[in-house]
Amino acid sequence: MSNSNLFLKSAFVRAPLQNGVGRYVCQLQRIVLKFCKSHGGSRGIRDFIEQDLVNFAKQNPSVVVYLKPRRHRSPAVVAEYLNGDRVWMSMHLKTHSEITKWIEVLRTQQGDVSGARLRKYQYTDHPSLQGPWTPFTFKDPELNVAQLPDPKFGANNRIPMSATEKLRIMFEKQKISDEEVKTGE
Amino acid sequence: MIRAGLQRLASVFNSQGGIISRFITQNAPAQHRPAEETTKDVISTCNKLIQEKSHRNFAIVHLLGKQWRVTDGDLLVVEGYWPPNIGDKITLDKVLLAASKDFSLIGRPLVQPGLVTVTATIISKGLSHTKTHFKKKRRKQFMRINFQRSQQTMLRINSVDIKNSINSAPKNVF
């Protein structure tokens, strides 16, 4: 599996600046679209700029959008996040819809989340609230002052009930119920 | 041995499966009293504890086929396609268990609706690192390599609230 990847960092679940505790802050701060005005490889990103970019900027007023035309070079998108992460993504020969989806991913993620393998999928400041379980949890504290060995605590009560015992218990129960009937009269 | 078995039987017959399965009394235990009064006492004490907000609550919620133990301020990462988008505030309604330090409310299988409110905010939606699926069978000329990135949604748990009306009838309204 990918755990054996030497150069992949591992990480725990974190959110920058307690995000979401009070209010939510969009973590994408700046996005730079680099493209060529004439080459075919930039076709998709040019379509995106013509059709969707204004709406994107209107819907995300907290995100700074830059356009960087450059002659005869392949298109790329660079996203910069509040925690200082910078994600570079090639948009060469990607279609309009693909670019829309990738930019949505860049907008919604918080930093370079795919750069590290998550070790845990949950983070908590309070790992145990009722106290971790021990063998003495919910046990009678009588054991604390008992003088051991004690037949009461040393008895082996883990063996299952035998058929004979079950029969005898049924018999005893029957006797008890008979007595109850008698007393009821 | 027989006596022990009888006692075990008696305990089985006497135990009543209520919503409050376990209650650790820090106060003096109420013994030699009818079961109804004890139940009432336990419920009122739980309600008092909830009202005082003496301790942090936690809950076990069912979310996309997994069960998570959550408390205020937790972070969860949910894998796979999930519609909620960033900034959304949602309520996690499938609560299997809600508890505080001194009592637990265990649902059968869910705690009654409206009793426990777990709210969360979506923080981040992204893709995981590239996972490599490498398969090879020796001496069979078989080798496959697949790459996969799953969608990950990060949640912040905002609050786990228990209403202090444990014994009131459920309204069954979401």
C-alpha cells in the first residue's frame, strides 16, 4: 500500500486557527490562473475565464483572483491558502468542465491536504470522558479490603451451568412457586 | 453454586431495560425502595445534572456507515462522496448514545429524536493523497497498478446538547 511511500509525509487531522469553532473562514486566499492566449493547450482555461470566472469572483469575495497571460507556455493554476500552503496544478489540455471541478476542489480544501497521508480520521481534545475502562471499573469496592485468598472472590464462577444444575434450579423454582401459591391462599 | 445461579436468574428477571442503563451514584445509593421510586430518582438526578451542565457531553453518532464518538470541538474526516459543502452547518441526527460523565443514555437503536442535538460545521472538502493499489501474482504474468484519490470531508463538531427532559414522551418529529 501507499504507506510504504518513502517521501509521503504523514499527518494528523488538524484545522488551522480553530476554524469552524466560532465561524467558518474560507481557507483559500488567492488563486492565480496562468494561461496562453493563443495555444490550444489553454483552450479549456480560456473558456473558464470567459464563462465562469466573473461569477466565481463574485461568489467568493474573500478570494483574490489573478490572471496571468504568458505567451506559449502551458496553463497552470496556483492556489494559496491561509496557512501558507501553495498548491500548483497543471491545467494543460484540460477541458472546461474538468477545470471547473478542479478549481472547486482548490476552493473547498484547506491547504495542501493531499500532500500528506492521514494517520487518524478523528481528532479530539478529550479522549475519555467517563474514564478509561480498567478491570476494576464497576466492580464492588469490597474487594479492596478483602483478605485474600477468599473463597468468595476466588470461586470459579466462569464455568457454564451444567444440565444437572439447570434441572435443579428448575426444580427449586417450581418449589418456590408452589409455596407462593400456598401462601396466597 | 445453585444459589448463585438462582441469584443470577433473579437478577435477570428483575432488571428492567430502561433508557438509563447505568447510573453511577456519587450520592448515597437508594436501597430497599420500590423500583419505581428509584427510577424516578435516577431520572430526576439525571435531569438535574443536565441542567447544571456539570460536565462535557459526548455522543456516538452514525455517519455514512460509521460510528463516531464525538464531543464539542472534535474534528472528523469523512471519506467518500458526501453532498454538504464548506461552511454548511448540519445536525447529526442519528444519535446512538449520548452521555456525560455520570450517566449514559443508550438508544434502542437511536436515542429519541429531539432529545440530543449534535451540530457540526463543514470545514474542508478535498481529495486524499494518491493511494496506490498494486497487485501482483507471482509466476502468473499478472500485474496491475491503480491509483486512487478519495474525497475527504472534514467536520468540526460544534455542540453536543442534551435536553433536560429525559423521561418525556418522544415527539418523533425531525
